[in-house]
Amino acid sequence: MMRFYLLFLLVPAISQAQSPIPVTVQPLSELLVERELRAPAEVLAANRATIATEVAAVVESIHADVGQQVKSGDLLLQLQVTDYELAVQQAQANLASNTARIDQAKQRLKRANDLSEKNYISADDLLDRETNLVVLRAERQGLQVVLAQAKRNLNKCSIRAPFDGVVTARSGQVGSYLIPGTAVLTFVQSGAQEVEAEIPAHLSTSLAFASRLDFSMNGQNWPLKLSRLSPVIESGIRAQLARLNFAEQAAAIGSSGELIWSIPGGLLPADLVVSRNGQFGVFVVDGDNARFKPLPQAQEGRPVPMDEAGGLSIIVGGRERLQDGVAIAVE
């Protein structure tokens, strides 16, 4: 009698244990999220120039100071021009003298040719006058070069902005005597910022397939476009340098942050990963049962790369109560 009584008590428990566990499911393809990758990045100016003097002169005036924005061609610094103006005047005078001598030589040659027709001048005298004119014309070419060089040196006394930009440093002072090659201004191009990022070599090819490229700093993102990727792996950092352009507004030059890029699909959210018997994995639908699928590459709290091939259905609701092989009822 006692045996039948115990069996009567166990029947509800056995029936309850075998009852399917209600769950909700979702296709793996709908759960996978974009793969987000990161690399250190910095905003650089497209051009940064150290402007130096090309002639020796005293600084007469300074027209741009640190932090000032200027346009291409604007005067930055003026050197005293007196010596170089005198050099231009001297070159012009020498050229004018040569021109007068050439005109004289032409007249003498013309008279010599007239006399030669009447045999009033020797062939040697005629040749001397022809040679003299050729020499004077060659001398004129040299004097023209000297004048052009003098004018060029005069122009170099006015140091102008090579592009639109901002003065970031100035060392020249009014009254200072500068020799050729003296750095007077550091000039950074504005409106043409680029982002330089150090891309780990094994991730560099993924940039070409990225669905999103952003420069991120202090929680703010700026969309980017890939400009070029160096084919050389830098030995010190084992990374390739990428240059990217801002798609819209640009961050300030000198900003440091991260390059964030996304690869479509491939990551299962971390909250769907469960642990069973010391293994991380997910529960998938296998007919009327739940099947535990181990994910060896999974780490706690991190999204897991998965291949959506095979059309798996992932159990998203009710997975906390599941064990491998238990019966389920999909709601």
C-alpha cells in the first residue's frame, strides 16, 4: 500500500518535469549586430609649414601673430627692402647701358655693311663689328637674368601666406636682422584637416568594407571617408597608417581620439550568451528541444562573433531555465 502511495506522489512531479518550457525565439540573422572596431587617431593639418627667410634683411613689420587666421597671399612679415630696391635699380641701369651699346653696334654694323659693298672696309673689320654685336646680345641675356634675380630677391622681402591657415608660432621680431634660412613663422593650413589613425595590421583590410567610419572624441562623433591606407607596416607599432577626410564638419586640428569603424553583421550581443557547465554558449531550437551551442571564443560581457549561415533560431526568452535537450514550447 505504501509503494502505491509513493508512486501517486511522484506522478505530478514527473509530469511537471517533462512539461515543455515556454520560450521565445528569434532568427540569428536578426540578432547579429555590426562589428565595431577601434584604433587611436589624431586630427592633423593637411599642410604645416615652417616659413623661413630667403634673403638677409632687417624685419620692418609683422602683420600676423600667433592664433591669427589669414588667407592665402596675405602679408605675414615685411623685411626692409632698400638694399634690394637699389640692386634692382642697378640691374636696370646695367641693362639700359647694354641696350644702348647694342643699338650703337647695330648702327656701326649697318654702316660697315654699306662700306663693304663699295670695298671701303676690310672683311676683318666687318667681322669684328658682327662679333661685337653678338657679344653684346649675349651680355644682355646675362643682365636680364641679373635683373630678374634682383626683382625676385625684392619680392622675397614680403613673406606671404602660402595657403589659408593659422599662425601657430612666431620667432621673428621687429628690428631683428635675419639671415637666409631663419625660421620666422609656423603656419598650419586650415579647412583641410585629416585624421591619421594607427590601424592594426590584421584589421587594415576591414576599412574598405566598413559601413561606418567615425572620429570619436569625448562622446562626439564626426563622419569620415577613407582617403588612403599606407601599404607599409610600421615596425614600432605593428600598424598601418590610414588617412581619412571629414565627410562634413571637422574636428579641431590637434584633437586626439579614436577611429571607430563598423563591419556589417557578425556579432551576437553579450546579453544572449549564457554559461552552462563552465562553458559559454547560446540555446538554439532543435525541433521541440533546446540545444546548448558552445561558443569557444566567447568571453563574459563581450559580443561574440558568429556565422549566420545555417539559419539558426536563437532562444531569447526563457533561456535562464534551460538545460541541454529539455523540451520547449515556442510562444
